[in-house]
Amino acid sequence: DAGRVMPPRARAIPHPKTESDPFDLADVASALQDDARAHVGEFVVNEFKRHEAYVRVEGLPLDVKCEGWERQGRSVHGDRVRVVIDACDRWERVVGTKGEISDEERAFVSVEALASVCRRGWRPTGRVVPDAPVTPATRRSRMVGRVEVQDGGASLTFVPLDPKLPKGRVSEFSVPKSLQKTLASGAEDVEDVFVAVRLRKWSKGMSMPMMDIIEVVGKGSMGDDLDFMTKVIVAEHGIESGDFSADATACLPKVKVGEHWKIPPEEMKRRVNFREKLVFSIDPPTARDLDDALSVQVLPDGCLNVGVHIADVSHFVKPDTPLDAEARERGTTTYLVHTIFPMLPRLLCENLCSLNPGVERLTFSVEWKMTRGGVVKNVSFKRGVIKSAAKLSYIHVQNVIDAGSDVNKAKEALDDVKFSGAYTAEDVIESISILNAAAKAMRKKRFEAGAVRLDQPKVGFELNDDYEPVGAAPYVIRDSNRLVEEYMLLANMYVAEFIAEIFPSHAMLRCHPPPNERKLMELSTFASEHDIDIDISSSKRLHDSLRAIARDSQDLFDIVQLLATKPMQLAKYFCTGSVDEEQWRHYALAVPYYTHFTSPIRRYPDIVVHRLLAAALEQAERQGKSSERDVVEKHSLMTPEICSDVADHCNERKLAAKYAQERSQHLFLCKYLQKNPVIARAIVRQLGQQYVVAYLPAFGFEIKIYLEKQRHVKVTQKGFSKGQSLTKELDVTLDVRKECEEAAKIAAAGAAALEILDRSTYKSTLKHARGLRGRCLNTTEEQETFIDDAVMDDALVLPTSIKALDKIPVILCVQKESTIKFEIYGHVVFSNPFYTAFA
């Protein structure tokens, strides 16, 4: 073991603040018996201030603040914990606090009384009961980050990628041999090694938890290797990226390469024949897992027969098989910018289940008889067989819609589409027109009934052959997307109501809770401060308010829509047998029943719902001839307890896939901005002492712009009160030192003027002239190449003032915040007053 560098065993190190705020055990014991003081909630860490955390308690509009390590009870972000609320004397005032806390309210009579105080602007404070998480966070079992050598090689520290998670000491017994060899080579060789760890213990007196390494993810650089960083993202969120097991693949039909799978004759007899109908799919251009298709037929009475045909994945994925277990564990397909990690083997998701044109495929179909205005007369659910006539993209369909009554132009839009069977482009064009008209009418009625839609832009990337980003632009939602969405929503709603009616204890539905009250209050406060008329009392009134704002000002709408999105809670899968019926409702859609039925190739809950629908159809057909229990057993439906556990797991996997996708988007955008500075229009949402928070409508996210870090400008705030962020306006003026101005004059004279300077003066001149040599202040030579006359027309001229809701031009760049984190930042484009004079 000569030269072997190993960390010592963990030792209890008292945190410097441990004794500053001792935990009164008698007070805790008393508080735990008091329903108004002791609560259970989710522990959430402020990623920008690790010592500041909150507990989200149901019923309280403001989270309980737990500031300081000693008040966090050695909890981990995501834990469900017990929190004891402090006496009101320790509560904090927030902006807009109204009145003092009365003696009656100080008595902690009820949660409702506490909530009433919170609504007047008082934030409760408290402390987490240590060592007693009600439900430990799943992140305790897997965190990803780097290892750092401490104490000259005597110990290792784990540094997580997620700043909300704790650092930890690495147990010497968990260090794998491969990492031991790297350590023996030198500490610098460990800097780019990423590992996955689990939290083993966090005992009293330990400043950080003890971690065990469970996997060495690999070694690579965050800035240079997209493939490696994708591997890190996948590891961090527990995305299954490996091949399917031999047991799972053994469950697949035996289909040779190049061979067409044929539906067995006995299966064909049990199904409705839709093969003669005009059915077509509409998907993104690059999609290979086609799990939905549409059809429409005009009936003799003038009504429509509209069909939504969904791939019948449940025919291939049988309950309680190894394939089912693996699909359940994966939970969802994960889509990253340049790769996909499927929930099902590719033989199923790209071939046997995919509704590819010209081949017979099994479906679960929903058909409605409806008016041309989208009023549903009746609905039916059937297992069927289709033969899709065409694979259309959203682009194809949008071009057809845009062509209107110009049939020749619409036909040109479908020039590159191959049609199977007897149907022609004219037939498809007519179907698109009918479906689009009905979809628009349904969408209008849906919003009139109370639905609300909050869209945030997503960035699409153009990649070269090496999968590096060479273009980035917002993905635009258009009528073709809305057409498909409307029919998928309708199918999900009707299936949800049907299975919930037949199996009120076994159905897997999807609910959307009402908005977070605290964040809704922030939206209301912002609207009040800026004289914006917005009604947040219901989803319908919120939607109507947003539409009215959009008609008046797109910029204002972008900001208000962003703020309206923040209070929205995540929709969740649940089992009807485990949740009270009043909690089944979907807030955003304003419907009592909703589920996911239309994407079984990429979502496991949809497979569960397909099995429920098959069982429900049999139960309804038998009309009491057999018991519910017999049908449940025949179709191997899950018990309510197991269904609830599966729903929770699918929620966790869907969220992990969402975060991984966002991280992938951020990674590729950072990579793009490193080589391609972008000048974008930003809308100021918030002002600080020396900074502005601005929203970028084209990209759908906010950035914080630190004006004090921009050279040659001076910032003065107006309307600031100490302890509260009430800045109303920032005055920005030119602040150029004399020596910088003189240096800029010399630099502007050109290379000849610089060549005659001695080395020391030359370096000093370039240093002082930095930020004054371009058309705009503080731009690099590369950034200057992106500045044209249009940018200069928008550039701010000093002196100027910046207020909330102002539009400002911003140059987007990337900086390395730490060895494991890249962030997008921006600086305001100010016109350089010296440029023209010097030139």
C-alpha cells in the first residue's frame, strides 16, 4: 500500500453554531403534542444560501423558515420532516406586512389562525426536529458530484452538483480501487472525477454527513465534453440508460431483422377493424415512437365521427412480467437534446407499437360523435386495428392550415409525404381542415369553462454531425400542435371518467392541485404595485385576465404569465382508492377527472390506464354478470395500495426526467453561447440595489444582471428601504476615469499609435481602455461582430434610468461559476459615447 492515499474514518466535528441556539427538549416534547405548533412538511433548501431552508406546511401560505444549520436538524433537501414553529416574537416581517400579531393569535389556537397571520405578511420561523425525518428524501440514496482532496490528501470531501444538497465526508471503506489508484497519482488527477454517493449517517455533532461512494461515474470536463456531461446528468437523476435485461427482452415477440410482424388471426377477430378508415399520425419531424393517430368521418346527419387511436402497448407488456417490471422501474422515456433513453425496448417503441404508415397496428381507440362545433353527442371505447395512411409532421399540418382554401398550396405542403392505401393528399387535407375547425371550437369552450393555459418557451437546437449546437431558437407552439393537443386532452378526460366510474378504488388518475397561495400572493402584489388588472380568484378569471393583458401588451403578458406560472403546483398521478374525491380535480384543465392514456409508448401510467380501460369495458359489458373482484383478478389490476405506490414512483421518475431534460437544455445552451454570443431583448421584472432581474421571452427564463460588475457605469437606486427590496428605479450614469478615457483615445487611433509605446505603457493603455474600444461599453471583439445597426438602435444611452417592465438589450454569455457549474449571465448593452468621437 505504499503511496496509497486514503481518507481517515469520519470523526464527529461540532458545527461552530451548534451551541448558539440549543434545542430545548422539554419545549420540543411539549410542542409535538400541540397540533398548532408541530407540523409535518417538505424540507426545502435555498440553493443560493445553503444555511437557509424552509418547511412547506400544508395550509400555511408562507413556508416556515429554518435559518442556520442548528435549526435544520441535519435534514436533506426533499425530506418530509417535523417542524416546531417558534413563538411569534421570532417571526419575520415580509414586504407588505399589515398590523401586529394579536395576543389571541400568539396563542397558536389553530393552523387556520396561523395562516391568517401569514396572509398579513408575517413569516413563521421554526426548527426541524433532528434525526426524525417522517419520510427520508430519495436523494439520500443517490447524489452525484465531485470529490475533493482535503488535508493534503488525508481525506476526501464529496461536493454535490446540486447546491441544495449537503457536502459530505467520504468513508474510506467505500473508495473503490480505481479511485484509490487515481488518488495515488496525485490530487490534481481527482479534480474531474464524478461519483455517485449515498448518505450513510449524519450523527449529532457532525458538521457534514458521512457518504459512501456507490459508483464512479467517470472523469471529464464540464466545459468540453457534452457526452460525458450527459452521462453525469443521467447519473445524477437516476435515469436508466443501459440495455434491457435478458429476462425483459425474452418477453418480446420473436421478430427477425427486416421481418414484418403480423397480428395473430385470433387477435384480429377480437378487435374492431379500422383499417379502411383514413387514419394518420401527426408528430415532430424526427419522431420514431408514434403512439397516437387521428381519424374523422362526416356522418349522413352532418355530425362528425372523430377517432383517437392509441398504440395498444398493453397487448405486448403483460402485467407481472420482467418486461413490465422494467418498464415500471423506468417509468417514462427521457428525452435529452441529442439522445433518448426509452421506457420500452426499441423493437416495441419504434416498430411493433409505433403507428407507422402502411402497416397494421393494434390500438385502443376512442370515438366520439360530435357536431362540427365540437359538441360531443356520445363516446365509445374499442380495441381495434388500424393501418395509418400517412406520417405527418406538425410542419406539414401547419402549412396545410396556413394554406386555407388554397388546395394547390396545401397539396404542395404534402409533396414529400408518402400515402398508403387508396387515400390521397386531398382526403388528408379535408380531414385536417375539419379536425382543426372542431378543435378550435372545443378549445374556445374549454377556456370558457374555466381552463387556464400557461406556456413557457422552450429552446430548440440545430446540431451538427458531432451533435454540437450550431443554432438555438425558441420552439413555437402553433395551431397544428393545438389541434393534436385538443383531441388528446379529450381522450384523457373521457377515459378518466369511465375508469373512475367503473373502478372507483383502483383507477390511476392525474390531479393538479390549486396554485401555491404564497406565490399567488406575490403575483397579486406585483400586479398591484404596477397597476395591472388581474383576477386570481379562479382558473377561468386568471385565464381571462391574461388574455386581456396579452391584447394590450405582449411584453407585459410575458412577465405576468411567468409570474402566474410560478405558483402552479405539479400535476400528480394518484390512485382513486387512496385520495378523497374532492382532491381528484385538475385545476388547470378545470375538469373533475383526468388521466394519461394517449402516450403508452413513453409513459408507464398510460399502460396502467390501458389495462384499467380493458377491464372496465369488460365489467361494463357484463353488467353485473360477474363481480368487480373477478374482473380485477382476471386483468391483474393492482390493489389500491400498490397502485398508489406505483403512482408515487411514476411521479418521481417523471420529475427526474423533467429535471434531466432541463439540465440537458441548459448544458447545450451554455455550449452554444460559449461560441455564439446572443443579443436578446429582456424585460425587467425586479430591481435590486445594484442589479436587475430580467426575463428573456425568447428563451423562457430569467437572468440576474449585476450592473455594478459592468465597467464605466455608476448605479444609484431609488425607493430603497433597508431590509426590504423596494427599489423602484435605478439611475445609471457614465463613470469613466480620466486615465481610461485617455487610453481609449490612443487605442482608437489604431495599431500605429500603439506600436510606438514601450511595453509597460502599451500594456497599461490596453488595460485602461478595456470596455471602451467598441461601439458598446464592455464588449469583446467577438461580441462586437454581432452588433449591427439594429442593436445600436436599441442600445441604452447614458445617462438613463431602468424601471420594472422596461425592455433592455442584453448580451448573453456563459461563465464558469465553479468547477462543476456553468451559468448563463448577461450584461446590458450601453452605447459607448466615446466610440464615434474617437473614430
